[in-house]
Amino acid sequence: MRTTTTLENVVTMVHGQSANHYDEIIPVRDMCFDALEQMTIDGKSFGVLETAQRLIANRLKVPFTYLARCPQDLQAQNLNYWLEQEARHRDTLFCRFDGSNLRAVFTQRYTAIDHMEVLTRMLEYGFDPAGEVHVSLDPQVMVLKVPEYRRQFALFGQDKIVPGISIANSEVGILALSIEAFYLRLVCTNGMIAETSVDARYKHISRKIMDEFPNVLEGVISQSQRGQDRFMISTQTTVDNPESTIDAFARRFQIDQEQAGIIKQAYYLEQGGTMFHIIQAFTRAAQDARLTATEAYRMERIGGAILGLVKS
């Protein structure tokens, strides 16, 4: 789900989504897979959600798409072999549940930072509960983008850019908790997530980010004010062959053919021969309904990475 709403409404949405969430430390010997989508834990049957399936496939070093196509008995054989290997060097696993479904499984090195905790810190910091928030929320990730309209600047004519803050988190290991600069282009509502020298991206093995939350936010807000010059330079940097340039960036950032096609479709909506138009192709592609929240977030970050390559 991707929408524009208020921070208060996001709190309500996340509260509802997490109503049946709970965590348990489970002895490995108590776990047994019947298939990729079903397992038994201490004699009780649980569904295995896709988020957990993908985590387990990664730990097995088996492509998820291959494992999903296998017959159920072969799935169970692979998965239970993994559990046997885990049992050799650890007694327990940290498991995250949604009711009667397993949504994620980690070693006990994992440190849980839930969406509600992030939202609470935002409110404690002083974000307005009634303030505008662009949110992407699904079982894998939460991405919040908070524009600060009072700091908007003009590129040319009525084309304006609004700086802001992006905060992304995953409760199921898809991405690290990240605080980054965000830019919203008003004419088309394209969003871009850009790197600054004070970005914070913390894997879920430490709670350090929670202690540093206010300082990181203030640093990113300060750094995001410097994006205007780089945007202006991108509008003046010409590109001889935009389609070839898009292909080159798609290869550089390991974008598959389907998503590269979405980027080119986005480019055709606003064609031009500058780096600014290349960046906009990626950020506009992030709005495509075919992309998951994680994929859309990645598109916006790639747009920001390309902006960072523009030479001053």
C-alpha cells in the first residue's frame, strides 16, 4: 500500500497491522518443515509467510524461485536439512509471528526494532501527528517520507522541489533501519531518496540508532538543504543517448529487464536530454503499481545515487 496521509493515520495503520504480532525464541529441535509454506513447531502447525520463506531460502543459499517450484517433499527435505545444520551450532532461533503464521526467522544476534517504536521516536522528536506523510507499507517494509514545504526551492518556472526526511524500516530483515534525505518534485509528485554525509543505515544487530535518532535526524535535515545546487547541475548536464544511459545505470544497479522496461516507460512520459531527465525516469518508475514497496524504495534510492554522481 502506497498513499499520502498523516503521521497519526500511519500510527493507526501500523497498530492494526501489528495487532497479532509476537516473538518467541524457539528451540531448533522443536521445528520441522512440512513444505515451504507449512511447518510444525512443538507439535503445532504454522503457516510460513513469504517473508519468512525468502529469509530461509537466503540462509539455505537456494534461490527462492527455485525452492518455490520444487515439489513439497523436496522443499521439506531442503528446509529440514537446513534446520539440522543450524542445530549443530545453535540451540535456538528468534522467530517472529503473525498469529498462526511465521513471518521471519533469525539468529539471536538479531535486534528487533519495530515500526511502532520508530513512529514513537518520530513523535517524541516533534513530528506533527497531523503532518503530511508519504507512506509505503506492506508485510516487508515501512517507508515514511516527510516533506518540509517551508524549505522548497525552484528549479525553473513553476517546477519546485521540496526537501524532507525519509525513514525506512523492516521488521523481517529486508532492509536496515535507514534515515536519509528525501526530495519531492511537486509537478509530478516524484520522490527521490538521496545520500548525505550523515545518513544512518543500521542493521538490526544494534539499538544504537534509537539512541542517536534525534542527532541523525537533525544532521540529515541540515544536509538535505544542500541538494539544490546538485539538482541545478543535473538540469545542465547533457546526455547524448538517454536510453543507452538508462540501460547502463540499470546494469550498474543490477535492475532486471522488467523493471528496466518500467523505467523506460517512465522516461517516455517526460523525455529530455539531461541527467535530470534520467533521474526522473527512475523516480517516476517508483510510482508504478507493479513494484512492491521495497522495489519502489530502491528505485528512489537509485535516483538519489545517480544525482550523487553528477559532477559539480
